Amino acid sequence: MKLILLGPPGAGKGTQADYLQKKLGICKLSTGDMLRAAVASGSAIGLKAKDIMAKGQLVSDDIMITLIRERIDQSDCKPGFILDGFPRTLTQAEALDATLSVLGKHLDRVIELQVDDKKLIERITGRFSCAKCGAGYHDLFKQPKQAGICDQCGHTTFSRRDDDKAETVIKRLEAYHRQTAPLLPYYRQKSVLSSVDGMADIAEVTRQINRALELDKKIMENG
Ligand code: AMP
């Protein structure tokens, strides 16, 4: 299955992509994660992306398209993939279509997570993660069970993304509305778009995604 999770920053794409990756056994391609790894490693792409990301702007289409093209052609993505954070512009969407058509593949579904901007700012500015295993937490909604200790690996240092500061989040939301939201009519017209209520709690969003993918039906059929 080849899926796109579309939605503004903080809509919950990463959380749902993790769930779908486990459920469907397909690879998760998060361009944000790929870029953060590139920045951390000091690679040529990382050096180009660092300042742009810190300003809440979009990295160039050329870089992003090359990154994704190389990745979806690798063997672990043959059974399918979930794209989280790509495409973010019409140029990227068209390049993805062209790449898939060369590979003889097609998109199965694009899931839009709808969340209003006010909620997003609250969600993003409160999030932090374990510096060792990356497990995600939130000041208001999901503190570690024991203060200061990661639930998953027991590590005691946590980090916050540089671009999760309120002023940068506003820039990222502007970029979403200006450059990424036009993808909604693009995919609607191709009859592959399903929208879910990203304001609901995580389990309910997952249920709505499952319904959109008819996963529930397949799971029941397979026992
Ligand atoms: P994310 O983790 O998806 O919120 O992405 C973090 C940042 O990485 C974004 O604010 C952009 O600067 C950059 N980025 C991630 N994916 C893309 C993309 N598909 N196109 C352009 N920039 C991207």
C-alpha cells in the first residue's frame, strides 16, 4: 500500500504513520526526520537545509524530490510506504506521480488530518522527546509516567525541536496554508483523498484512518 499523510505541522502525522508502519509492515518515510538526520550528520543536504528549517520555511523541491526518489526505490519500500511530510508543494506532488508511474506504481490513498491552527500551536509548542530513543511527550497531554524518566528506555535527558518555538510554528503554518494546502484539491480531483478529524484523540483518529483504508474490514476477514 502506498499512502500519504497530509496535514499541517503538529496534526499527528508522525504518530499515525508509526501506527500504520507497524500495522501494515510497510516503510515510513518522514522527510522531516530525514532532514533532521542530515543536519545532525553535517551532510551536504543537512548544511543546505539547516537554516531554512530553523526559519520554518520549506527546503527546495529539488532536494526533497531527489531524497524521496532515492528512498522509495529501495528494497524495503517495495511492499509500500507511508509518506509523512512529503509532498508539501504541487511540484513535489507532480514529481511523486511521475516517479511512481515510471516504477509502475500508483498512490492508494491520501489521508488528510484536519486540525485548526490554534490547537496546533498548543500541540507543537508543548512537545518534547527522549534524547536517546526519540519517544514523544507533551507538557500538557503526555508527561512521562515518572517525572524526568523516559517511559520507554529509562533515559533522563529530553530535547525539544528548534523549530517548535511559537514564532517558528507560525511560519510553518503559513507555509502549510500557502504551499501545501493546494494539494488537497489536487488529490481530491484524483479521487484518492480521505479527510479525518485530527482534533479527536489519537485512538479515534486511528479508527477513522482505518475506516478510510478499510483496514478494519481486512483485519476481520483475516481473523
Ligand atoms: P516536519 O518534521 O515534517 O514538520 O518538517 C520539519 C521541516 O523540514 C519543515 O518545516 C521544512 O523546513 C522541512 N521539510 C520537511 N519535509 C519537507 C518537504 N517535503 N519539503 C520542503 N521542506 C520540508
